[in-house]
Amino acid sequence: MVSGLTSVGSMFAHHPQFVVAGQSTATCSTHGEYQQTKYQSGRVTKCPECEREREQQRIADEKAAQLREAAERKSKLIDELIGNSGIPKRFLGKTLKSYQVSCKEQQDVINDAKAFLIEFSSPQGHSGRCMTMLGNTGTGKSHIASAMALCVIKHYGGTARFTSVSEINRLVRESKSYNAEYTETEIITAFGNYDLLIVDEVGIQSGTDAESRALFDVFNARYQNMKPTIVISNLNINQLKDALGERIVDRLKEGGGLILGFNWGSYRG
């Protein structure tokens, strides 16, 4: 083993790249004098301080490039998540801050929405409690719900999906055709796994047994997975119970679930 090392050392000792031809004092315009070494190959050492600074700059540039690439990947992922979120185009630029507050009740809703979102930053994850938005059209329910979905995607790195009762029922119905791309189980599982699901137009459904069962399966999957759901409806609470059934409404209220009334005039005039 020693002889092997010796032979390797001997090989380097006779290589012009490593054989010292001479040493002298050189002067760097930035750092002053330094010991310069010249090798038989003609290679001459440069100012060690300059070399150290260049290496530090190289490392810093490399790290900055990695950060830029990571930011670009995150940006592309956010764009992809937003593109797949189903959020209506009209609401893609909405934020909670851009919601026009003109009364205490509206500010209370905004405060509830912020508290709901903060749970996504918990190390244990969101509590899974739900939020129900009830009120007339034009009162800002979709605005606030969309803003919350965008916040989950952009600021908490989560997934969010804006859907409707009719879309859920349509997808489940189509899954039963002979050439369906997805099975009913896969659709229920997908809706059950989004970090936040927004279900709009609750109450606009025919109320058939098949539709009720599909809707319950989605809500139950999310309940089991402790995933929060936001329900949007123009109904009042009693009408909501009739539309969804007691089992779903119980899940919406469990664990501190909020039922918010949008009892003010329409922005649309």
C-alpha cells in the first residue's frame, strides 16, 4: 500500500505541472505583495486573496442562480395550479384586500376568512373545519372564496379547486359511461384530496338520489381526510339543509365550521 502511494507521489513529483521552477515576490494591485510560485509547465500562481474572492463570488453566483431557478419552478407550479384550479377567469385577480368593505358585517366576514386561511400555515395542517357562505347574488361570495383559493395556492403552496354541484354530478355521471377516462372512485378521490375545495351553486341541482349520493361521497371523503370545504349558496340555512341533507350540513358545522351570512346589497346594483 505504501509503495503504491510512493509511486503515485513520484509520478506527480516529476510532472511539469507540479514541479516548482522558482519562487518570487509579486505585487497585487489590490492586496499588495504575495509569494508567487512558478512551475516547470509555465503555470504561475496568482494572488491568493484574489483567487479566494473569485471563488466566493463563484459560489455566490451559483447560489443566486439556484435560487432563481427555484423561484422560476415555483412560479411555474403556481401558474399550473391556478390554471387547474377551476377559478372563474373573472375572479383570478381577486384578493381579500380588494374586496370593498362598507359595513361591519363585511369586515367580520373578511376577518373570518383570514383566520380560516391562517390555519393552512399550522405545522399540523388545517383543522379541516368548513365555511359556508349564504346570501343573495352579487354580495361577493365568489370573490372572497376565489381570493382564499388563490391565497392557498400562492402563499401556502397548497392545492385548491373551484367547482360546482353541477360539475361534480356531471363528472360522476360521465364516469359511468363505457369510454370514461376516469372512474367514479377516482373522481371522488380527486375532489377529496384538494387542500381546499370550493363548491358553488349549492341548491341548483335536481336532487336525484344519484346526485345526492355523489355529493355526499365528496363531502364525506373530505371529512375523512380533514380537508376544509367552502360552500357557496344563495339559499338560507333551512333551504340548505333541504338541498344537501342533514349529514352533509352536520359535517359543514363540525369542528368550528362557519356559516356566514352575506346579508347586504348587491355590488352589481
